[in-house]
Amino acid sequence: MVCGEYLVSSYQLSLGDARCGECSREDPLFERAMAYGAYHSGLRELVHLLKYARIRPAAKVMGRMLADAITDLAPEFDKVPPLVVPVPLHRGRLRERGFNQAESIAREAAKLRPAGLKLDVSAMAMMRKRQTETQTGLTREERRRNLRGAFSVLREDEIKGRDVLLVDDVMTSGATAAECARVLRAAGARYVWVATVARTLKETSTFVAPQLELQQTFGATAGAS
């Protein structure tokens, strides 16, 4: 279970280290991603309240959700808590919005000390060097090209040798997380983990095992990859 995509067949889940089709074809650059829930309905509305309507108290609610996702990841961390790095906004978008929603959520989650962890949030460890085109409608490869070279590490001394927990509000294709993880690992990060409030999920699995009935995305045997 790696990228957070839901697996919908009992056969996949019986494999132990079960992976979705994309993770099977290519290992992600992060160790594992965890999200509180699926990006739809009320959770989607909550994300929009903070991100677009700028209703800042929504960050506190989402921080509690993120803390739950971090708690689920905690058993895989080393003894030293990871450095928390919010996915950065470009300075133009930051001026327009007035805040980085990923940073706001991360700070609220850190206050709760999920799983008893004292988390250090570093909003200045990374920067977004250029504004990218919207990812909507792009293929996986187009998303990668769009993000290539968009991020850089500002404080290598904070990153080198550390485990890093990358935080964002929503994970869609995983392209942003993968590019950030690539840059962080190039700067010396030991491991990179990803925690988000929401995850955009595919409606059906890309794998169908013979003679096995597929479950619904949130069925009793479904699990996260």
C-alpha cells in the first residue's frame, strides 16, 4: 500500500504488499501516502471553503483530519519524528490567496501532536520557483512535465539525513508529491512520506482478478494502496 489509491478486489488485498497498477509499474519516490478520506461530497466542500472561499477556521477542522492520517502513518516512522514540509505555493498565488492552505493545515495538525509526535513544521524548507499550468485535464506524463523543475529546496541543512513528511490538502494523481519527493531526496532526505486531508480516487480498479467479484470503492474488503 503506497500511493493511497483504493484497491477494490480481495485478490489484490491478499497479496500483502498490494499496489495499484501505477505503483506496480513504477515505484513512487515517496515511501507511502495516507489521506483522511476521499475527495468528494462534504470533504470536497470543506477543502473549497478554505482554499477558495478563504474561510480560515476550516483549517482547524482539516488539521484534525490530517492528524488522523499522520497517526495512521506514525508506526512507519523512525524513532525521530519527521520534519513536516507543506507543499509550497508560488509567491504570486500566495499573494493572491493570502496564505498557504497546506501550511495552515499542517500547523493545526502539529498542535494536536498526533500519535504523541512533536512535529516541527518547516514552511521555508522548499519553494515553488515557477507558477505551473493547471493540472486539470492533463495526462499523468503531462502532469510530470508540467511540474518538472517547479520546486527547489531552500534549506538543505534541515533536510539532509532527515525523514520528511510532505503535507498537502488534496492528492490527485500524485505528480506533485512525486516531484517534491524527488527534489527532497536529491537534497539528502532519507525518506519522504505524504499525508493529505483528501485523495481523489478512481472509480474502478485497473486490475480485475479472474472469477473474483469486484467490491465497491468503499466496500468491506477495500483497502488503500
